[in-house]
Amino acid sequence: MDQKRRKILQLGLAAASAAAPVSALADSQPDAAKSPSGAAAAANPDHVGVLYDTTLCIGCRECEAACNRRNNLPRTPVPFSDREVFRTPRRPSDTAFTVVNQYQGSPSTDQAAVPYTYCKVQCMHCLYPSCVSACIVGALTKAADGSVVYNATICLGCRYCQVACPFEVPAYEFNEPLKPRVRKCEFCTDREKGTGANPACAAACPTEALVFGRRADLLATAKERIASRPARYLNHVYGEFEVGGTSWLYLVGRPVAELGLLPLPTQAPPARTEAIQHGIFRYGLLPTAFYGVLAGVMWLNHRRRPDDEPGIGEVSDEASGGQAARDEEVPR
Ligand code: SF4
Ligand code: SF4
Ligand code: SF4
């Protein structure tokens, strides 16, 4: 019986150690990217961003067209000058990494003659990205300049990133049968050439509603604009604190909820989820516990079986005796 117990325990431990690399992978991500308490990510002065002033956006969709070209996305069925698309609010997709939506009403109180407000949506390049935190193989990472980039070659297709993103951004290529990818704005980073963020949408914007630069500088600019034009702007830079802060910052003249932007808490989701996840997975505790329970169930099953019944990989005394007798009968 002792031998049986050892075999079962070995089986459980072997299975647990096979599962352990998954938790090890979760721990292999760069600290600044994965840890909501890693102040390096937030304090990094080299992180870039975009300041998007919704009160300057005219809904021309030049940013969408530039994004489509830069990322070699499929041709759209209608030209980008078509304003019929504004009939229904849109979300970023696997074929459109950014979209502009139109909302009834003027962008701010000092623009009463302007009938609509426009709002552009894309990946916010969070300072503490939930998608990076959720990805167990490190297919999503935060680059040195703050861009959140994706590596399709190691992606498992589990789509945890989709579920984790508080802005509901990552899209999946459901129509791609062979090697579907997660698609989202990568800040126009060219990882093959090793270049950093270089947003085509900001370069294409004719009204400078989109301004690319260092996040710290953009934040200072946003606050200057708010201070100098209180009738134009609400005293709120969307992205300064939401979910721990984002690289894209929005200046608004009306409540964000009216512009399809989700009112979000200031705490980064990974601060909560990683504390639980790392506690459970550290040293492979969860898989070890799981396979330990499995081993226990198997051991109990073996105990219940009558002693004369053969175990896994064993033969009964009767059977082995019979075989020995037959062996003796065979002339050598
Ligand atoms: S907006 Fe979503 S996809 Fe983009 S970095 Fe943040 S969590 Fe990741
Ligand atoms: S930064 Fe690049 S990928 Fe992202 S929305 Fe702008 S053009 Fe598209
Ligand atoms: S290009 Fe600029 S003005 Fe035109 S829709 Fe995009 S953000 Fe707005």
C-alpha cells in the first residue's frame, strides 16, 4: 500500500510541476509594466502620450484614414469622408484601431453654435495596463516609451486581455481561421525596426485636436488650457488618474459620460487583481493544490478497491503465478 501511495503522490507532483511554468511565465513580465505599485511606470519622464482636445475635433475622420493606412488595414467599404457612419456609435475593431463618434450637442458652453461633439476612441496605453497584467505569456508588454505593444508570435489566443481591458479596446480576428490575432492601436510603434510611438493619427489631424509629446508636458498643457479658458473646459483631464493614469489624455467641455467615455475609478485594476493572482499562483500553489486534491481522490479510490484486485500497471498474484507456471512449462 505504501508503494501505491508513493506512486500517486509522484503522479500529483509531476503534474503540478508541469503546470508550474504557467505561473512562472506570469512572473516573467517586466516589473514596471506589470506592477500597479511599480512607481517606475507612472513616474517615467520618457513616457509619451497624446493630448486629445475634444473641443477642437471636427469629426473629419482624417485620423481614422491615417490609422488605416499606417497599419495596412483592409479598405473600408465607404470612404472616410462618409458621415453616415456617425448614425451609430462604433468601437475599435480588428479592422479599425481607432474610431470617431458623434454626439448631439455642442462641445462646450462657449461653443453654443456648434451642433455636435466628436470623440475619438483607441487604446489608451494605460500606465498600468490590465491587458499586460492579464496576459499569462507576455504577448502584451509595455515598451520603454509607454506604448502597450503586442507580439502575435507568442499569443495563445486566450483573450484574457479583452476581458481585462477597462476601456473594452482589444479586438480579436474572429474571421481569421488560421492564426487569429488580438488587434488594437499600438501607438504606431514599429517593433521590427525598434522605433517608438509615432502616431499617424496625430500627424494627420488638421485642427491639432491631437497633439503628440511627452505625457508630463501634455498634462501641463492641458492644465494651462483649463486654467485659461474655464468656459471652454471642465476641470477634468480624462486619463490623468483614471485606472491609475493613461498615456492618452482627453480635454473635455462636457461630462465624459456624454461622450461615450466610461467613468472609471482611479485605482488601476491590476492593483487588486495582481494581489490575488500573485498570491494564488506564487510558487505554483494553485496547480499544486489542484493536483494534490486529484491525487487524494485517486488514493481514496485505490483504498476502496479490494486487496486482491490488481492496481494500475500491476498484475494479480494469481495472474503472475499462472504466468510463472506457464513459463516453467516452456522448454528452453
Ligand atoms: S486601454 Fe486596454 S488595451 Fe489599451 S493599454 Fe489599457 S488595458 Fe491595455
Ligand atoms: S497611434 Fe497609430 S495605431 Fe493608434 S490610433 Fe493613432 S494611428 Fe492608429
Ligand atoms: S483628424 Fe482630428 S479633427 Fe479630424 S476627426 Fe480625427 S481627431 Fe477629430
